[in-house]
Amino acid sequence: MRNTVKRGDTSKVGRITIASSTEDVKCDHSLQTKRMSITITMGKVEMQSMHNIWRKISLVIRPRRFSIKRALFEIIGVVLTLQAFVVLILQIVSMIRRQNRHLESFPHLSLQEVVIGENTVQIYDYGHDLYESMLSAIDAAQKSIYLETYIWKDDQVGQEFKQKLVCKANQGVEVYVIFDSFANTVVPGEFKVFPSNIHVLKYQSFNKPWYIFDPRRYALDHRKILVIDGSTGFIGGFNIGSLYERTWRDTHLRIKGPATAHLAQSFIDHSRHVYRSH
């Protein structure tokens, strides 16, 4: 038996088909709308992220206002960092020298005193002979001792010099000492402590922040002077330490006579300058 569709049923089928098509169009439009909204939302998120990134970058690269205080602290930080680096290098060099030190002596001359006008002059090019003469002069001091040096080691020779000075100070001799603070950075602090009856000045180039801008402050105190009672003086290139006793080649003078007064005055002038600057 055949299934037949009546004329009235045909219109119903058409209406169902049109309704289905309309619903499909609505679904497609809804999907497109959702996709567009999702795309717009993602775009907004990306734009917001880019905006945040650029804002952070601008904060990093934005030029800061110039501040004298900040600039001064930065300069001081750089100087202190450089000093710490130099101290580290000096310690490394000192360790290498101690490991590779040769204790053998070298040929040297034993010269006689020379009379020049009213003065007698003795030349030394061997540290051991020089130190013996300096320590003997310190032992003979009656009134005053002026000692200025660049490097003063805390080894056997350095300790002997310090003990002699302490002994003379306890005897009532006026003892004045100047040494370069930076050059003795690697020397233990306890060695650089003296009794109160010894007048000590530690020369420091940069003891005030604004001295960084003064080129005259970039010099260290390389002077090596010893004056005994204003009548016997030593001046030259030898520092104080066992390193310079037998394996170091340098030149030093001992002067006896009126010319020693010029060394004493030079020491006094420099000590006053150091005292005022500190």
C-alpha cells in the first residue's frame, strides 16, 4: 500500500524546511558573533599586554633626574671598588712573591763616607747595611726621632724598627711617625697600633669625599725619611721590611751635618699638612 502526501501536507513540509534553514542561519550567525567576540577579546588582551610591556620598558629606560648626591655616591662606590680590586691584586702579587722569593744576596759595594762641605754623606745600596745604620742611629737618639715611610712590613725587620721606637719613646725621646695608609692596607691592623707616647699620622689621600675631584690628592706618600736629633738624616728609596733587606736593589743616603735640618723641616711641614687635611 503506497504512502501518499496530500496537497495540504506539502505546504507543511515547506514550512518545516524553511524553519530548519532559518534556525541554521541563526546558529551560523551566533557562532560568527561568538568568534568575533572571542577575537576582539583576545585582541584587547594582547593590546593590554603590549601596553604593560611598553610601560615597564619606559620605566627602565626613562632618564632619571640628575642628582648631585646620587652622582657623588656612585663616584665613591666606583673608587672604593677600584681600591678593593687593587688591594686584591696586591695580595695576590705578595703571595706570588713570597712563593718565588730567592734568598740569595747580590753583589753590592761598601762605599766610604764622603765629605761634602760641612756634611758627611754615606751611600747605601744594600738594605741590610742600611737597616743596621738606621737602627744604630735610633739607639743613639737623645731628643727626637722623625720617621716617614711608604711601606712598613710587619715582618722581622719591621717589628725590630717598631720595638726600637717604642723603647726610645719610653725613655722620653719624642718619636713622630708617618706612613702611607693605602700602601700598608695589606699589613695587619694590630701592627699599625702604637703606644700613646708615639705621635702617629696615617697619610690618607681620600679622607674626605670631595677630595676625589682634587687631582693633587691622587698622589701617595712615597717619602722615606729618618731624622735623628736634627743632626743625622736618612733619605732614599728603601722601604722597611725583610723583603728589602737582602734581595732588593735600591739607593739610600745618610747625611750628617747642617743639611739634616732641611730633612727635619721637610718632615715637619709635611706632618702639619697631613694633620690639617685630616
